[in-house]
Amino acid sequence: MPMSLTKKTVGSLADLARLAGLSTSTVSRALAGNPAIRRETRERIAALAREYGYRPNVVGRNLRTGRTQAIAVILPLGHDVGQPVSDPFFITLLGHLADALTARGYDLLLSRVIPSGDDWLANMTDSGRVDGVLIIGQSDQIETIEEVAQRYPPLVIWGASFPGRVQCTVGTDNRTGGEMATLHLLNGGRRHLAFFGNPDFPELGERYEGFLSAHRKAGAAPPEHLLAVHLTPQTAYETIGEFLDGGARVDGIVAATDIIAMAAIRALTERGLSVPGDVAVVGYDDLEIAIHAAPALTTIRQDIGAGAIAMVDLLMRRLAGEETDSVILPPELIVRQSA
């Protein structure tokens, strides 16, 4: 006599498969979000699982597959220990990464690390707690990341790409972005430019190299000022204020991030300088808050959403055994009122 299936009887994958009229392997792949299974089928299986209260045996699945279904996302803050996870750039990228990982059936394990040695990354990759690692920013830890990347394939970094490095990165063409921001100011008649940002940070260093090369391309006099501003808003504001109070002659600022740019606008306006009348300001990132600045911020856009999707895609391919190249996203100048 056929078994009568009720919400209480669907406690196994086989029961759910019989209810759906499909094979156990098809139902298993559907619940895991496998794109090889049609979306309509995945949605029908998920609805049946909800209706009949089916809960997959995650521990058993992980033991069978050797996977944890978790991905670590690490923020190494060796360059600026005061930078919080609530930084708008971090929050934006984390949101996109969480969405992309969830769509692939993975949990996100977030770790904010202030490195005190060379083992912070190895401790995570060798822990057995995660299937792979995503790193947001190389900070001053590029050598540590490189060493681990040589032996641990499922590792993808948001950061700058450098020839000869094995680490797989996703990021904007930072040098080109720095050039675009600087040429926009030079072409607008600004001649006394300052770069606000710490070039020891790899991505920011590339933006600074673009700042320098733009001056050469334009045949302009060498830039007058480099201010190694921290990435935290209040510290950046205070440092920029001290710089302005020192009497520096500046009519244009290329800021390494939107946060630094907004701190600069605040410091300028509080000293009676108009933006862009007296000093034009260009940021970098095009965070959502950039358009709400006063004045709205001219900036270099990096497509953070596309970058997050690329990071997760590269990681999944590496988990599957593929070799992958880094992805370099094109920057875009977004002109608003600040420059």
C-alpha cells in the first residue's frame, strides 16, 4: 500500500523526491541551487520543502561532500586599524557579496583582522571551517596574501593586480581611474593639485601613480602636494584641516576615496573656501552617499556590484578546480557639482 505523505512524514530527501516525482539526485541539486536544474523546478522543490517542513541534514551533507558551505570574507586592516566595518565601501561590497554567496547556497563568515603576525590568513585557510576565502583589500599584507595564494587556490581578493603575482584579484584599473580624475581637473584649468590618500595602500598607490602620470601627459608642472590621509572620516577631516591651516596653495584635490573627498569638502567649507569655486574636489568609488554630498561629488565610479559577482564567480570556478585570471574593471568618471 503506497505511503501517505504528510507534512510530518517528509523527513528525508527520498520522501521529498517521491512527493515531487523526481529523482533524489535532482531534488538534492535543486535544493543546493544548482543552475543545471531549471529555475522553475528549483522553485517548485523549494516550495514543497517549505510546505512539508523538510529540513536538509546539513551536517550529513557536509560530511559526504567534504564541504562546509561557508565562505570566509576577511577585512585585513594592517594599514588603518581604526577603519570600521561600517565604512560605506565595506558595507556596500559586503552586501553584494552576501547576496551573491547566498544565491550559490553558501553562508558568509565575516572576519575583521588587525594583523599582528604572518599567520592570520593561514589560520583561516587551514582551519577547515570554510571552503574558500574572499579578502577585501590587500592593506599592507600583500606579501602574506601572496604566500598563501601560492598554495591555496580558493582565494580571491578585492584589490590591485600586479604583474608576477599569483593572487587572483578583482578591482578597478586604479591607475587609469587616478589619471581620469586628475586630467578632469587639469583640463578644467586647475594647476595646483593635491592628492589626498596613503599610497602605501596598493589600490591607493595605483591611483596616486595615475595622478602623477596625468600631470606628465598634460605637460603640467609636477604636483605640489601629497597628503597621506587616513581612511576614517574624522581622522581624515582633522588631517586635511591641519594641512589647509598651514597655508597650502591648492585649487584642486584628487581624493583617493569618496570618504576622504567628503572630509575635504567639509574642511574646505568650514574655512570659507567654496567648492568648486575655490577648490574643485574629485573622489573615488561613487558610493551611494556621493550624490548626497553638498555639493554632489564628482567621482570615479568602480562597479562594486559587478566586482562582487566576479569575485564569487571566480571563487566558485576555483573551488571546481579551474585556473582563473584576475578581473580588472573599467573606471568611469562621474561628473557632478564638486568639480
